Amino acid sequence: MKIARIAGPSGPSYAVQVGDESWVSLESLGVHATTTPELVNAAEALAGLDTATMSGGVVDPEFLGPIVAPGKLMAIGLNYSDHIRETGSTAPKNPILFMKANTSLTGPYDDIVVDPEMTQLADYETELTVIIGQRAKGVSKADAPGVIFGYTVGNDVTARDCMKADGQLVRSKSFDTYCPNGPWITTADAVPNPQALGIKTLVNGEVRQDSSTSEMLFPIDHLIHFLARGMTLEPGDVLMTGTPHGVGFVMDPPRALQAGDVVECEVEGLGTLRNRVVAPGN
């Protein structure tokens, strides 16, 4: 099942893709949700919808970011073996967790605002993004897949020079618009093997990242198990799972995102983000 958040005459609403590939408002089907946690908590009602037999919805909607007001917006650093090699880093013994501010969230086709007074080295990171489906604490790796509601595409935009100057990750990855996401959420039952998906980034049509989620050092079940040992994961929490090789700051010379660039982030079967880079005020 694909669930998007779309614009409409009465404001944003969640919608489900139906049999004729149009999009039908969940509200019209009796499912009420305005945030990602509310959407996830409606999973039982969603499972009862016979979307394959439905038709007549919106054909070409305006897609908005499907992640709204998550309790936690988590991300993992250095989680792809090919990215670890390209940066000359040492593979971590445990997952590296950091948080991104919810205010960094933006839509799948919205602009990424890069302020040259704040950073001279803005970078892209395409990431398979997980939406947690149920409250979880102390979950085993074997049971971890069962707590996943679905997946989407995320771009963990990063101000690399700020990251180096700060000596930590959060601020440099939390600037406004630094987390495009979408274009929709694909429920977990429609993604049989999340560890075998192609993952790609293009900048102005040039392929920069081209890898597979099979390169993850710590697969998703391990990440959920590891995190849930110490913290309670809640419905609607979001986990970005790391990025592969091909990021701009390791190129010689480094290639930063500039105003006018168009960044496309794709995860196989889950859709593509397409965001233009702009300066403030444009």
C-alpha cells in the first residue's frame, strides 16, 4: 500500500493509492489522520481497506512530505561499508545515532534552502527511511521487522563544514529544509526485502550515488534492536538508516550543492525526491 500526503482545496490530507493508480483521501474512507503518528495508529483500519477495487480518485496530486510531527526523527551515521571506505573511516562497533530537528522536514519537491553565510559545503545523502509502527522496547532482531509500519525516501542534507566545526552532527543536519522526504510511504508488507534495494542520487542529471541497501553495515533489524534496548520507540518515530558512497565532500575537489542545482534521490520501488537548491529569499 502507498500512502501519500497531498494538497487539496481544504488543506493537506493523507490519501491512499487505489486500483486505477489514483489517490483517494483517507478521510473519505473513514480513516482520520493528520500526523504520521496518527496515521500509524490507524494501521488496523488501513489494513481493512480493499484499495485494489477502488477507483476514481485524484489522478495527479500535489505530493507533500508524508512525515509530519514524528515523536523522534533519528538518523544513523557511517552505516554503509562503501561510504566508510570512501571517507577512510573506521567501521564503528555500534550504530552511530544522532537526531535531526523536526523543523528540517520538507516536501519531496520543495526547495532546499542553502545559505552561503551559514555553509560553503552543503551535501546530499539519500537514505532509506523507516517509519516505526508500534511501541517497542527490548525487541529482538528477529521481531524487529514486525514493528515497522513502512518506508519512504529521505535526504539527510548536511552542512559538512559546520559539522566539522561543531565536532558533532545535530546542528549541521538540522537546518530548515535539510530533510526532504516522500513522495509517499510504502507499507512494510509491500517491501519484502529492504536490504536489497537500489539507492541513487543525481545532481543536475549526473549520477553521484549508486549503491544498494545491501551495503548497510548494520541492517534495519539490528538498528531497531540496538536502539530499542535503551529507548522506547513509538508509533510514527522515524529512522533514517545511513547513506552510501558518492557524497560530495569526499570528491577531489569537494563538490558542494549550489543554488540552481537539482537533487534527485531515489530508493528502488519507493519513489524519487526532486528538490531544487536555492539561496535564502528565492
